[in-house]
Amino acid sequence: MSVVLVAGVMLQVIIGAIVVWTGLNPFSNIAHFLVSIFLMTTAYMLVRHASIVRLTEEVAPRREPLLKDRPIASIVKILLVTTGAAVFTGTLVTGSGPHAGDETAVRLDFAMPVIARIHSAFVWLTVAVLLVSLQIIKKSVDARRLLMRPLKRFALVLIFQGAIGYWQYFSGVPIWLVAIHVATSVAVWLCAIDVYWSSRLSALPNSVLD
Ligand code: HEM
């Protein structure tokens, strides 16, 4: 993972150059952003693995995830997919709008209201999957202990991000709100990864929950 991080930063140097050479083409901007999110995810995984090494004695002896083959394990994967789709369609909204590079940069050919609706549809789908997850984990002590906190954290960040999303949409996408929206999108994604990570744990050590 450390090697991936170093290689990824090198890759970003190249993509960054392509962004400039192509006159801030939205596709190269999107690639730059998605590779950044991937690197953030890798960094997050590195930190979690490092803390698991500290907890090896508690967690390692049982390799099977505690929630393996339970419906909640599949639902958490769906949550990850719908969140990823919300993030990806967000980049298409930006690529079609006023912040897709400078004034002369080409734009994606999507009508703003249409692509913004598709983007928010994935957000609402994520909200629905989240509500189902919260219902399901109520029925299992293990699932509740592993997932309640990460799911609540995810819900909070998602609500905040959704509010910013509507606010910026209905106020003509002011740049300072867009900046908050872009930054928080990384937090939303990392919270989703955190839920996924927690669903893959093989034991319930109290220290993991703290
Ligand atoms: C709650 C989960 C949400 C996530 C994870 C999310 C994520 C994103 C991302 C990643 C971008 C593109 C950033 C970039 O390309 O640099 C974006 C742009 C955008 N999002 Fe969202 N978004 C969410 C909710 C919403 C909602 C509910 C709306 C309401 C319509 C919305 C409206 C927009 C708009 C208008 C843009 C384009 C802003 C611009 O660059 O001009 N978002 N979003």
C-alpha cells in the first residue's frame, strides 16, 4: 500500500500534466480527481491495517469476517457501489457546469439539470440503502456492534453533503460552496469505506470499536 501511494503520486504528476496540456479537459480533470480518491482510500486502508497489526492477537486468529454470508455483508457492498456512483456522477455534473476548468475549457455534453438529477438520484438510492442497513443491523448484536457507529458517522456526513449539494444547486453553484462539496465528497467516500472495512472484521475487540 505504501508503494501504491508513492506510485500513485507519480501517476498524478503525469495526469496533472495532461490536465494542463489538454487545456483543463473535463475527462483529465475527472481522472485526476478519481485517482486522488483512490489514493485517499489506499492511505485510509494503510492506517487501518497498521492499527490491525497492533490488534493482531485479538483479530488475526479468526480470518473469516464475523458477518460473512449475512445479508448485511451484501448490503454494505451495495452501499459502497451506490456511494461510488454518487461520487462519479458528481464529477460529470462538474464537468458539464461552470467549474469544469476555465471559461475556455470544453464541457461534457450533459444538460446540467439532467445530470444533477441523475447525481442526486444515486444519493437518494444511497440514503435508501443506508436506512435498510440501519434496520437490518438492529436484529443482530454482532452487526450492531460492528456497524452502528460507522453507519451513523456515514449518515451524518451524507446528510451534510446532501444539504450542501442542494444549497449550491439552487444558489447558482457559488465556488466556495462547491469547494466544500468537493472536499466533503472525499469524506463521504471514506466513511463508506470505513463501513465496508468494519463489516469485514473477523472479531469484536473493544479496542476496534473505540
Ligand atoms: C450526499 C452525497 C453526495 C456526494 C458524495 C456528492 C459528490 C459530488 C462530487 C464528487 C462532485 C464533483 C466534484 C468534482 O468533480 O471535483 C459533485 C458535484 C456536484 N454535486 Fe454532488 N454529491 C452529493 C450530493 C449532492 C446533492 C444532493 C446535490 C443536489 C442536486 C448535488 C449537487 C451537485 C452539483 C450541482 C455539483 C457540481 C458543482 C460544480 O462543480 O459546479 N450533490 N458532487
